[in-house]
Amino acid sequence: MNKAADPLEMIQAPSLAGPHEGYMPGFGNDFETEVLPGALPQGMNSPQKCNYGLYGEQLSGTAFTADPPERTWCYRIRPSVKHSHRYTKIDLPYWKSAPCVDPDVASLGQYRWDPVAHDGADLTWLTGMKTMTTAGDVNTQVGMASHVYLVTESMQDAYFFSADSELLVVPQEGRLRFATELGIIDLEPQEIAIIPRGLVYRVEVLDGPARGFVCENYGQKFELPGRGPIGANCMANPRDFKAPVAAYEDREVPSTLTVKWCGQFHETKIGQSPLDVVAWHGNYAPYKYDLKTYCPVGAILFDHPDPSIFTVLTAPSGVPGTANIDFVLFRERWMVAENTFRPPWYHKNIMSELMGNIYGQYDAKPQGFIPGGMSLHNMMIPHGPDKNAFEGASNSNLGPEKLENTMSFMFETRFPQHLTEFAAKEAPLQDDYIDCWSDIEKKFDGTPGMK
Ligand SMILES: [Fe+2]
């Protein structure tokens, strides 16, 4: 089951020692990095001949005319046309794309799942990706999908890219290596990674089995939220995001590249590793972020702000203030609000909320929402604290209290989320979740007083 092997060697660019070793800090910077000295042209992008016999190639993550454009110039052993041959359609039955509305599956309701367990099957990043919900439409580049991944095996001479989406990866157990065209990202729980649309990579298991969550963003890229009156500091700080230094391999072995394109999967056979970028510069790159560096801001006198105060990254839709996806983090923090019901209040939300637990206890649901588990509170479906959380928070002494041992997250989207057949029929759905609110009492009897 645990088939973690030594990762394949890639030749990495030299980098500074210390906390940023192997990475370059900053969010959306215009980075430059080269493994071999002089591999990166200076002062221009497309010289008549590139040093070392490399090929220059641009990877565009936005339209050329977007403001600002996101693109990266790669200097590589072979141009990508050599990493693409005829395509054959293949089936990955558990990886679904929107629209995916199963007439036999209800999505209207409150749902909660226990962790999806490993069952002994050998699974890679591709075969172990199991879609829980889909929203929007992959063909028109709006919406998202949420997945659970179960990975036990490294991809062997196999590579992947998604033309449909950027992937936000939230590990919960195990460590993975993302060996990408633009460098190496090693990822463990309490970190996240963003793998951009169109970027080729393979996933290796460093410490398995691995389990986690993925938000597949069909729309505009994730960006840092505007902080508004919070100002220049706190929440997620740009310097804590890390892009990899360049790394390449010169492996001439029969290989397979799988492509996700408009919800379908296709394979192409090639004769070498496509991870052959020796130098690159630009602002379209994978990155990772340590969730422990997220600086939460909240109420320091009374009341409970909207969860948007905990947004780490936001992927805009065309409507200002209305995200295609917000990625929101609920982590350790102090609770100090006076005369306040401190947990999340009861609510109905036009946005739909998919949550996952990375570790510990979530304050609105001390039982039942366990590490590795997920919940879905869909568009306009009421939810909130269970009976015990409500009574506890209504009657506790309101001194300063630290919420310890807690890290959960939310993928919140403006679109309703549809359960897949897997989520409804195979994943460990808690049939009794709705009962967590059943014994909430009527306290009102027409007489005044706090009850
Ligand atoms: Fe909610």
C-alpha cells in the first residue's frame, strides 16, 4: 500500500540556503531562475539562437491582452510540440467535471462525510482523484469541482496537465512531490499548493499513503483578496508564498502524458520526460503556501464577523465581490468577544460551502466533523451550530479563550454544488448528519428574559 520510493532526481537551480531553499518567495512576482549559468536570455525573450541549444517557448496563463498578463518564458531541451503526439481518449471514471448533474442523486440538503478511507488499492494522482461535487461548467470556464485524493503510488514515466483548471491542493495525510516543468514543490499537511492550468507535472509519493482535498478551479485564477480597511498586513502575506526554482531532467524513456481537456482525459505517448525546462522567467508559476503563516484577524470587542475575514485566496467571477471560489481557513486563534455568541451563527447563504477538516475540532461542530471528513451546505440550505455547540457557547464564561488544535477550510463558490454518484453512494456519507440539529429546543414562551 505504501509505495513511497526515492523521488527521481531532477537537476535544480542553485538557491539561497535557509527557509526559502529550493523556492523563491513572493506572490505573483516576475521571477527568474536558471539551472545552468547563462541559460536565461537577458534583455529579451526570443534571441535568434538560445544558449545551450535550448528552445524558447511561452506559456500563457491569461489572454495576451489581460491586464496584467500572466505568462512565463521557458527555455527547454525540446519545445512542447515534441511532448505531444496523437491523443487517445481514456477513462478516469472517478474524476468528474461540471456539468455533472446525476438525476438519481439529490444535492439539496446538508451533507457530511467521514474520511474516505484507503482500501488497499494502488492509486496514483490520476486514478486516486475522486470527485465529490461539481459546480458551473468546465466548457465555459466558470465554477469548480471538489475532490478527495487517495494516492499510494508515484507516477512512473507518466505526466499530466489540466487544460481545464488550476488545482488548489490541500493535503491532509502524507507527503507528495509535484515535479513540474517549472520546478519541484514538496507538499505536506498544513501547506497548500497551486498548480496552474496547462503546467505539466508528475506526482510522487514521499510519505504515503496520502490523502487530501483538491479544489479544481475552472475560472479566473486565485489571487490574494483585497484587504480593504485591514490595510497592508495580516491574513496571507505575499512573502509567504513560494514558487520553485527551475529544475529539469534529461530522461529519454517511453513516457505517457495525460491531458484533461473539457472534462475528458486523453493520453499521448512520447519518448522522453517533458520536465525539460532549464531556465524560466515570468509570473505564471506553481507555488505553495504554509497555512501556519496565515495571520487571522477577527472581532476584538463583540460579534462574529463573516467567514470572509478568513479568506486566504479568492478566484474572482465576473461579478465584483462575488467569488467563483473563496478558499477560507479556520485555524487556531483567540476568541475574546464580549457578550457574544462566538461560534458561527445560524445562516442561509446564496454561496455554497464545502468544508474539510485538516486536523482537530471545528468550533461549530465539536463532534462528527473529523479530520479527513468533509461537509457540504449548499446554496440557501440552512445550517449552523449543533445543539451542544449552541448550548455551550450560550452558557460559557466569556473570558479570553484560545481555540487550539483546529484547522479546517472551506471552498465557497457562488454556484450550487452537485454531488457525484461517488459522493452520494460510495463515500462514507453520514446519514444522520441532519439529526445534529433535531434536539434544538424551542425556548420562546412569550415571557421576557435571556433563556
Ligand atoms: Fe456556513
